Amino acid sequence: MKVAAVVPAFNEEKTINHVVHTLLSAVDVVVVVDDGSRDNTAKKAENSGAIVLRHFLNRGQGAALFTGIRYALNSGHDIVVTFDADGQHDEKDIEKIIAPILENRVDVVLGSRFLEKKNSIPVLRRAVLAMAILFTRMTTGLKITDTHNGFRAFSADALEKIQIRQDKMAHASEILEEISKKKLRYCEIGVTVRYTDYSRKKGQKASQSFKILWDLFLGKMSK
Amino acid sequence: MYIKFIIIAFAVFALSRAFIRYKNEEIRFREFFIWGVFWLLVVSASLYPKTTDIIAKYLGVERGADLFVYLSIIILYFIVFKVLLHLKKIDREITDVVRKIALQISDKEDNGSHEKKK
């Protein structure tokens, strides 16, 4: 089984080196999609041993993720792991997150920061996520404990079925909708999430949830 | 009173533009006819504003001018929404292009490195 890790990155020159290095110990190939960064993200990723795809315009995390996924599928990988570039995830969890797919129990594994007791999640983030989880349960019927966590694993077959049209952050909700719609088998696995000052600065703001809802609404209307 | 002159002058200007476009075969007669009727209605409404009150009352609005404002807002909302959806579509198309180029370049690089190995 060939495993690829896809890392969408936008201005992540501070962390990308470390992320690629540690990932290479856990997967066959690391695909970094440089989403129009203005810094040295692409060069640093390449020097660290990643395959680098470049968006010459910034198109958003969802768009970058699916460019990387397309590449991984075209080059014949069986499992794709998605991983954040800001260093908040732990590569040691990869074995855990791909295991259910290797055993052919599920098609998609979603990382959950709430199933891992070690995580200390900031209060405001916890409150916003609680709302998002409630919203996801209502709209998709998926019984999940976390949403908008960038750490996931997919089988190649599942990815061929999932269609993502949201370029920005709303893609995370769309992935869950697709899992529900295409009736893919899924499970959640507890993963470590490190909330550093850096990842909190780079991460999503609470106010962005309205933007995500609006994007989802527009996406629905324009189908 | 000036507003009447401005509206009529604009209507005449718009009509002349439509006529020129019809002459140059950029629009069909049917489109020219529709624009003609529309601008004539605008002119007559500005010359005899009281007549619009009749239509307005029929629809449950006090004055013709109010009806005009209500209709304008509805139409503007509709247009803005249409534009937003169109932007979304263009956004998707841009992403498709950016993605295609990213994948093509990586393809070329892959082939290049194979050749080097050979």
C-alpha cells in the first residue's frame, strides 16, 4: 500500500521544513501544495524532500488540498493522509489514522482532537467547534465529535467518489457532506493537536464561521 | 422639474444607442422593440406621473413613485445575487485552471527526472 501525505501550505516557511521531515518518516511521499505563498515555502519544502505543486494564485485551503489529492491519485497512491502545514498535528498519529483503512474497515478516517484526552483546547475554540459540530450533525447526520480538523485519511476509492467544490475553509464541511451523501464508511480516531501561538495565529478565527456558512449557502445555490 | 428633463434626455440617449446597435445588427428587432417600449414607458411615466399611481393602487401601494422604488430594490437584490453566483462560478473556473497548471508542471518535472535517470 502506497501512502501519500498531502500538505496544503500558504506562507508556512517557518514550519514546513520540520513538517515535511517528520512526515517522510511515516509515509512514502509528501506532497506539499504551495498555495501562492509569498515566502520561501515551496523552496524549503522541496529541499526537505517533498514533491511540491504550485498554485500560482492563492486559491484557498480546499483548492490546494484537492490539487494535492489529485496528484496523489494520478500517481497511483492507495491511501492519502491530509495534514496541516503549521505543525499542529503529530506524525506519530499517522500509523493510527491509516490502520482502519489498511484493515479495510472504513473508507475515511477523521482525526478528532476531542477523542484525545491529552489535548488542551482553548475555551473560545471549544465553543465555536461545539456549534460547528452541532451544525454538522444536523445537516449531514454524521455522529462525529470534531469538525474542521485537517488531519484525515482516505482510501483512493473514497477520494474518487468525493467531489469538492469549495475552495476555501468550507471544504471541510463539504467533505463531511460527501461522506454522508456517498454513504462512505468512516470512523474517528483521537489525534494530538498542539495549539502553539503560531498555529493559533495561523488558524481560523471564530468570526470565519459565518463566512463558511455563507460559502456553503452560495455553493448550494450555484449547483 | 429638472428630474423630468434628465430622465427624458437619458431615455432618448438610451433609445438612440439601442437603435444604433439594431442598425449594426448587434441586437435583433425584438430586443430593440422591448427596449423601445421600456424607455417609452419611462418617458410617459415621468411626463404623467399620476398614471403610475393607478397601477400602484391596484397593487396596494399608495404612489407610483413608491412602487418604482420597491420594484427597483427587488430587482437589484436579484441582480446582486445573480452576480454573486456568477462570481462563484468564475472562482471555480480559476481554481480549475490553477490546478491544471500545477499538475501539468509537476508532470513535466516528473518526466524530466525520469529522463535524467535513464
